[in-house]
Amino acid sequence: MRKKWRGNRFEALGRTLPVLLLAGFLSAGCEPGMDTGPAGAPSETGTQVSLLEFLETHQMVELTHPLGEETIVWPTSRPFEFETTFEGWTEEGYYYASRDFSGPEHGGTHLDAPIHFYEDRWTTDQIPLDHLVAPGAVVDVSESVAEDPNYRVSVNDLMDWEDAHGRIPSGAILMLHTGKGAHWPDAVAYMGTAGTGEEALAHLQFPGLHPDAARWLVEDRDVVAVGLDTPSLDYGPSTNFEAHQILFEANIYGLENVANLHELPPTGSTILALPILLEGGTGGPVRIIALVP
Ligand SMILES: [Zn+2]
């Protein structure tokens, strides 16, 4: 069901979520073999359930930081700005409120489209819908990050996780829980600096994914995305963003500044990451939620 980059550009899917695909996904999520983690729900039967039945047995978890004046953006990005265009009672006798907003594609909780760091790969609107709704796998590296703020998640971390929780599911959205999300929106605690401009870049400190681990994911596993609770897939001191390049060449997209990863079990969740559908986007603000059994 899940396609991997093979050198051909896939056509963008239509604008409606294919119901059959979703039903198939949900029933696949109920196969006894899928639930491998001790923190997951009791395995359900192999019978197909409706979406509403599925929702009755799952909690919805918010994985998005709200987009507002306090939203953290990359030091060289402009901030999100909001302007009230009308607020109050009209002469016609009804209440009316409206705002304009502007901001970067890469600020706050957002998606990185593969084209962000690799030429001729998917833009935001080309990422297939079945890559945006996918099983979640959550790797907790917060203990290592507590000792090294610039920690990079290694192949060993991922293999240790698999020893405990089983193989990273094919087609998964892999989430790295670094613990940094707890500091949002304190930019200094979150990423080492609240400064702006080029000169602030040298002060960035936060964990990320090691390029070797990115390469391992591309070559030996079959994830559709990697997300984490920091501003970038590559760690703060990175200057060449190598993990981005490796993942994005394979059309594996990124999710950055993800919230509340501590609320997810290592396995068993279903993640929905739906970015604003920007034509030709290099990324964009994304609403991410998880369904947890
Ligand atoms: Zn980004």
C-alpha cells in the first residue's frame, strides 16, 4: 500500500481522503501482529471496524503547539504575525471578527516537504495522503538528551528500541521524543537561543537525528516520515543538515516542533499529520494528532 521513492514522481492524490484506503488502514491496524508493545492496547480481533468504532476505543492526543505570537521560529525566519482586520458589531447588527496572518513555512509545529533539502522531490502538496495518516513509532531518547543537549539519535538507539518493541512498522511515522518539547515556548531552554538573525545560528543547541541513523532508516527500514520535538531533524550545531538531505532524497518527509510526545506509547498509535495544502510548498504549518488505544 505504501510506495517508496523509486525515482519516479508520483502523482499528487486527489483532495478527498480515499475511504477504502482509510478503512483498509484501520483494519490493518487491528491485526493482532501489529500490536507489539506492552504499552499498547489489548490486541483487537482481525475484524474490520468502522472509523467511528475505532474512535470510540481510542483517545485523541494533540501533538501541535498552537500557532500564535509566541510561536518559536528559526532565528533567520520572520515571526508569525496576526492583524485584526475587523472585530465588533457591524452597522447591520451582527457581530463579525476577522484577522490576517503571515509567517514562514518552517515555524512552529510544521512539516518539512522533501524538496526543502533535495531538488526535484515532493512538495507539500505532492506528499500522498497515505503517508500523512500512518502508524506511529515513538523512540524516547530524553535520558540521553538530559546528559547532552546536542545529542544525536543513533542507529543503536533505534535498534535498542526494536529489541524492546519490535521492528519499526513499515510505513510508520517515526517520532523521536527528546524531551525538549516540555520547554516550549521558552526559546532559550528549547533551542539554546532566543536571538534572531545569522549571528544567533551559532548558539543553537538541541538534539537531532544522526546522519548514520537517517541512512539506516532509508536503507534498512520503510518509514514515511521522521518527526521530533525540536526545531530541526539535524541537531543544533549542524551546518550542512545532512540528516535532512538523506531522508529527503528518499522522499521521507519531516515533522518538527512536535508537541506532547510524552503522551504517546512506543507503539500502537495512529498519527494524522495534515499540513496546510500549499501548492509548491517546501513545508508548512501542520496539525498533528494521534489516536491512542
Ligand atoms: Zn522545517
